[in-house]
Amino acid sequence: MKAKDLMNSKVYYVKSNDSLLKCASMMKENHIHFLPVIEDRKVIGTITDHDLCIYGITEEQNFYKPVENIMRKEVHAVSIHDSLGTIFLAMQKSKIKYLLVHQDNKIVGIISFMDILRLNRSQDPFIITLKEIYNKTEIPSEQQPEIDTFYL
């Protein structure tokens, strides 16, 4: 299984100067937990619902302040051709639950750790092992138009 088989190709995003409130509203309306942050059609960071709660609320950020105040500046991505093992290792190494998927440096999708766990291949030993690891491990913690085109 490759990233292209697993990814969600409906990608929403925020711009670096969008407010934290807009970001939270977009996540709520679209039932998502992760957004790339772009500027000039280039990914400059990411933000999760966890980031909003932990850094937005506990640091008493004004909800009208820009996303760039709390976004993560490290961008993690895999190629559409990367295998399930590569995807899992990338998440594990970086201690993240979401990855951008690119083709020729153009963002074409997102994969979450939950996407991996939802695979209906219950007899696959790799998936069974991942589910066992997930169940035994504490994991630390889309109405904006769909993505036009932006790049890593």
C-alpha cells in the first residue's frame, strides 16, 4: 500500500495571517484536526487542534491573533509513492500524527495516523501490529476552498 492509496485528497488550509478563530472554525465545520499553513502558495507550517488548545489557550493567545503565532514551522511530508512502512516510520520518528503527501513537491493529500488504523486489512500482520502498538501507547498529543496549488 502506498501513500496515494491511503491519503485524503481533500485538503483545506489556512494562511499565516488568518486568525486562530478562523482556523478553529474551519476545523470544526469540516471535522478535521490538521491544517497546512501557507503563504505565497508555499507551505510554511502546520497547525493541529492540539496546537490550538495547548498553545492558543494556555498561552492566552487572543483568538484574533494570526495562526503564525502558534503554528509548527517544521513541515513533514511523504511522497505519493512512499510505502505504509515509510509513512509509519516518518510519523514515529517525528512524533506526529499527520503527514502532508506530495507529488513533485505539490501537496496532493494528507494522511493521519487514524487513516492507517482504519485500514480494513485486519489480517495484515503489519496493521495488526500497528493497532496493538496504538492501543498500548499513549499518543501525545476542511469552508475555505480546497487547496488550489501550493508547494513544499
